[in-house]
Amino acid sequence: MKTMNVIIVRIYITESSNLLTVITNYLKTEAKVRGISVFRAINGYGETGNHSASLIDLSLDLPLCIEFFDSKDKIEPALNYLSKIIKHEHIVYWEAKAND
């Protein structure tokens, strides 16, 4: 199988941060990464406290996880930009292989 080297990036924010649209628009229109997936958590905790959803209380401040991958030459400039608007330690990334 033919493979290519990629970098996978995962960003952690909350719904109340109002960063989702800023981040996804940047990744789509300026960074032009291959694609983006956004996951909404039903429970999480961190420096901003506990965040959870239940049938009774549908919180609008749940944790969000934005994930994307691409080649190193596309990811590095994106990480430079994103690190200016996202809190320290809320971006993680690692090298991986994707089928080509």
C-alpha cells in the first residue's frame, strides 16, 4: 500500500468560546486543509470547569473537538496562526501515515 506522511491536529475549545466559526473558516478558506471534523462532547472538564449535557439541561457550553490533517507544509502555517487565537495546550498534533 502506498502511503504519505501527514500531521493530525486536534483542537479543544468550548461552545461558549465562539471560536468554532473563526477556526473552521480559516482552515477551509485560507489554510485549505483537506477536511475538518468537529465533535461535540457530552461531558468534559478542564480549566473552565465541568461541562455536561443531560436530557433535562441541554447546555450550550459543551466541549468541542476540531480535528483535521494534511501535509506538513500546510499544517505548520496553520498551527502558527491557530496558536495565536487558541489557549496554550489546547492544540495537540502528531505525525501519522495516510493511504495515498
